[in-house]
Amino acid sequence: ARGTGATRRLGHGARRGRRASLGAGLTSVPTAPALDPADAVMTDPVVPEDRRFCPSCGAPVGRGSGDAPGRTEGYCSQCRNPYSFTPKLSPGDLVGGQYEVVGCLAHGGLGWIYLARDKNVSDRWVVLKGLLNAGDADALAAAVAEQRFLAQVEHPLIVEVYNVVTQEGAAYTVMEYVGGHSLKELLKDRMAANAGRYDPLPVPYALAFVLEILPAFAYLHDLGLLYCDFKPDNLLQVGESVKLIDLGGVRRIDDLDSPIYGTVGYQAPEIAELGPSVASDIFTIGRTLAVLTNEFRGYQSRYATTLPPTSNMPAFARHDAFYRLVAKCCAPDPADRFQTIEELRGQLYGVLRQVVADQRGSGAAGQTIPSTLFEAPVATGDSLGWWELPALRVDEHDPMIGWLQTIQESDPQRRDRELAQAPDQSAEVLLERARTALYAGNHEQVAQHTDAVLAADPWDWRAVWLMGLDALSRDDHTAAAAAFGTVYEQIPGELAPRLALALTRELSGESEAAERDYLVCLRTDGAYASVASFGLARLRSARRDIRGAITALDLVPPASAAFGRARW
């Protein structure tokens, strides 16, 4: 079918307004307790044997045999290059004549991470990040590259880099100490509190964490930088906020030569062939959401770049819009993913609203937050026609917006003749011609103009939306469901496609699915409460559930123009 792969890349997909605080005012995320830096120091800084791999070829090294422990230093049996997992700094060492080492905090992908005090700046806590193997040219290059990039990075949600120092031929990055807990640690704590059984994050919490950190990604992308290695390990909760750490994999968008760092299970499948991109960063965000909210078995093996069936992922099965969001982030083709962080952010916020509303349960939403993509539904009676579904908002970036505002003709044929004379048959002009044909009942012209939009941009879901309306006007419920389903997959945070699907399913006799969609609309946004309430009432009346129908009508808000009709 035409347009089934549409993933419209609009730059105005975000909601209006800046949402402050973790949870965006929609959900309350428990505050992370303060962590004493000294308590974070490892008492026995040893890399577990099952995590020792050759930094050159990736082969297992340093493994024991029988009762004999494995070596922490030696030579790889496969490539004969040296390896070392021994910390090079000890408590009390003074690095660069300024930083006094307290101990090891952790072992990262590029080496040991140390806690130290800055003796020149009021003994403030700092972190020293060293190399795993000073002889590893790629690791050394990555460390140097990190400093070159981070020198220009100043953002409140990104760890700050203070300095670069050397000690006995080794280089160390000096960074801000962030006294928070990584989301990986949070998952481990939840498992420990659950008798060793996996206890994923509630979906609203995971969405809140990611929503809060997205401005950091947008900032990096605006600088022409890619993060490349996002995962739960690298997102810290700090009190009521979050922070992005470990920027060792950061690289310029146009860098075609530097080694690429990432993590199996999070890295996009096209990296080896095409290299990193904004779309590959978005892939890592989707994978992180999947891992945080499900016991994702095989995410680094069988499903390293794909998603399992929703039957294996309870969070996806419970929250369909959340699944659609993650699925678009993780689409195999990077062109089918969200194309900007702002586009993702707008849809993620909308999905968070739906998830929170679902968990809240019964009752109509009291708050209305206007969409930037759709007008509000206009139905005020007890029925709903295709023409009363939300109208598309215009794309203010279209070059013909000003010209279109001069067209006043209402007769469909004369209006289309005027539109045909546009200096540029832009997307908005073609969409307006399709709308004009739709209201005139000219189905062939609707198809002609929507096809033209999709020929110019196969990812323009707005054309698919109009195709769905046209199908509804012809009572072709199968085609309408396919079109609206495609739109829903691409903008899962919007309620308009859910309402359109509800109406289509109601008309085709799929009452259970229709009721589910109407309930989502009813509970999520006040602008949809009336039309969804009447939809529920129609469904329940049809199955002779009069009490249920009355209950639905009681949910029509008193301020609604349809309130009087609901009382008849």
C-alpha cells in the first residue's frame, strides 16, 4: 500500500512549553539519595575474570585454570599484544602535581576510573579517567579525542571536564565528580531488593529519565557531535535531575577516520557500514528504554539489533504507544527512525502522557496540551464523522505558506484550479489540493495529490493521514485502518491517530479495540474527552450495556459544548 513506510521528518514535533523537573510534572520519580564519594571507592579494585578481554583483538584473557587465578597482566594468546588490568595509580599518588588519588571507583571500557581530590581548588572531589592499556593506539586516540571535543562542551546535564594531565607517560582526564547513581546501578539495586529477580523500571520512570536527558543530546548534535555509546551505565540520576557521563565515544558527525566506540546490544546495525549518525544515537536511546523497562533476554545476542515479540516484553504488551515509540527509535533502516532529538522528544512526552493516564485508570483527563501537529477534534454531538477528526496543522516551514493564505475560493473546482497555479507545488500546496478533493468527493484526485506528496518525500505521514480520511469517506474501513495505523506507528505520542483508529474500528465492528483506543483518548487529554466519551457510549449502547453508556456520558466535561447533549 502507498505510504506504509511513512516516517515524516518534521522539525516541529515537540510539544509547546518547557517541562521542568524529572517526570515533566506528569509522574513522580523517587529522588536518588546522596552518595558520599569516599564510600564509592572500591576496596579491592580487581576486574572480574569474565570481563577481561584483549584490548587489541577482543579475545578472552586473564582467565584462571582450576584453582589458579588468572593473570591481571600478560600477553594475549591470540594476537600476542600485551594487556593489563592493574590500576596504575594508588591511594596517595599526586597526579600532575595537583590531584591526590583516593582510590578506584570503577573499571570502564577505556580503563580505570579514580577518585581524587583537587589540592589546588579547595580539595574538591574530581574523577581521573585513565587508559586500560597505554600501548593501545586506538584507546589513546579516543582519550585525546575526548578532550578535544569536551573542551567545547558546557551543558548542565553533561559531566564537566576540567583538565588533562599525565603521570609516568600515561594520560588522565580530570572530570567533575557526579555523586549520583547510574540507571544500571538502579536496576541492580531493584534486583537485589527483589530477591535476585529482575525488576525493571516502571515505564513512566524510564520515560522520565530519558525525556530529561534529551536536551543534552540535542546540545551535542547542535555542536556537530555524536554521543555514540548511550546505555544505562552512562546516565546518572543526581537528586531530582540526571547527568550524561563518560563521553569517551563522542565524535564529530563528519569524522570518517576515528575508531568507533559503542556497546553490543545498544549500537545500531548500520554502524560498521555507514558509521554513526544522529539516527544511530536515537537507536541507542530506544535500546536503553527497552532494557530499562523489560527483562530483555538476549539483547546482546539473539536480539542485539532487533526487538523480541511483544509477548516476551511485558512493558510493550501493556503500553502499545510505548512499544511503537521504541520500535521507531530502533527501526532497522536509519531513515525510518526519528530524525531529530526534538522530534523524538515531542513524541516521547506524548507517550509518557498516555502511559501515566493509563496507569491512573478511570476518569476523563482534565488538562489539555495542544498538539503542534493536529488541531483539536471538533465533534460536539453524539456521532462522529470522518470530517470531524482532528485537522492537520500547517507546516510553518513550507515555502508556500504565505501564498496559500491568499487563496479564498471555496468552490472545490475553482479552488483547485487556483492551487494548481502555485509557483511551487510544495507539500502544503499538494496537501491542500488533496483536502479540497476530499471534501468534494473526488477520490481520484485525492490519490493523485497524496501520491505526489509521497513521491517527493516517502516519509511524509500527512499524506497517509489524508488517505485514511479518504478511505473512511468511502467506507473502506480496511484501507482506513491501514493508513491510520501507519500514522500511529510514526507519531505514537499523538492522540489523533488513536481517535481515527477508534472510529474506524467502531465502524468495522471491532468494538473491543475501538473501546481501548477511545479510553486512551479520554484519559489523556481534555480536548478529546467529549468525543471519546460519546464513542464509548455508542459502543456500550450497541452491546446493550446501558449503565456503561451512561457512565461514559457522565464523563463529558461540563465546559464542553457537548455537555448538554450528553444529558439528553
